[in-house]
Amino acid sequence: MIRFILLLCTMVSLPLFGQYKVDTTIINEAYTSYVNKELGQALYVKYKLYKGGGKCLRATNWVNDTKLILVNENQYKGTLYDKGHLANAEDFAYNCHLDSLTFRDYNRLPQTRKLNRGIWKATETEIRKMSQTDSLMIYTGGYWGTPNIVVNGMKVPSICWKVVY
């Protein structure tokens, strides 16, 4: 049986990422991130998940292991936004190296606390449960509409989305 979850699908006639286009692709062992350099953030990431979850201790330091200028830690300080993982850390907690790769600047978007700690987290938990019996392909990202919301120099997506196949 094929399962398909679409957390958000309201972008019927809109360009998928608003005015931004992918101009850089970053591939690591855990996921692929599709970045826009002007935005300084990932537009979306994709990854495969099978039997997600585990016992790795959660990393706390975010890293920029590229030469790109990306939204950084200081831009989040003093804001009401969480650093929302696109490829979820707990999905890769079965392998501590892969888990640590989720703490990259090109794997996060500013998310309201209510979103990140609410429905986003609940959806991630449900997806991990699904991954115990089925291999999943996950795409997750943001949409920047107009007008842009800009906080501490970082543009905040107006919509965060997740597609699971």
C-alpha cells in the first residue's frame, strides 16, 4: 500500500518557492539540501527514511560546513523563531554521525515555536512511526510569499511544508 501525506498543499497556482530558485545543491550522507544563496537558506531538502529513530544524544551546535553565507545562529537570537529542522534529527538518531549532519545551517528554517513544537513535531513523530514498516521519501521546505517577513536580516517563510511518499 502506498502512503502519501501532504502536510500542506495550498500552492495551487503559485510558483513553489515564490521568487527564489535553487542555485546550489548540497549533498551529504543524510539528505540533499537545495539552497538559494540570495536567501541564505535551503528552499527544501529531500531524504529517504527507513526505520528512523534511535538513541543518539541530540547535538546542540549548528555548523556551516560550506563557504556559502547562510543565515546564522546570531540571527535567531532574541527572536520568537525556532531553528526548525528540515531533515529531522531524530529521524537519523540510529546513526550518531548522520544525526549530527542534521545540525547544518542549510537544514533549517525559521519556524514559529507553535509550529515547530506543535504540529511539525507531531507530524515528524508520525512519519518516524510510518518509517518502521515502509521506506519513505521525504521532501520538506518553505515558501516565501510577499510581502517578505524579515527578522534580524533573515527572511521567514510564510509557509512550511512537508511531503511524504
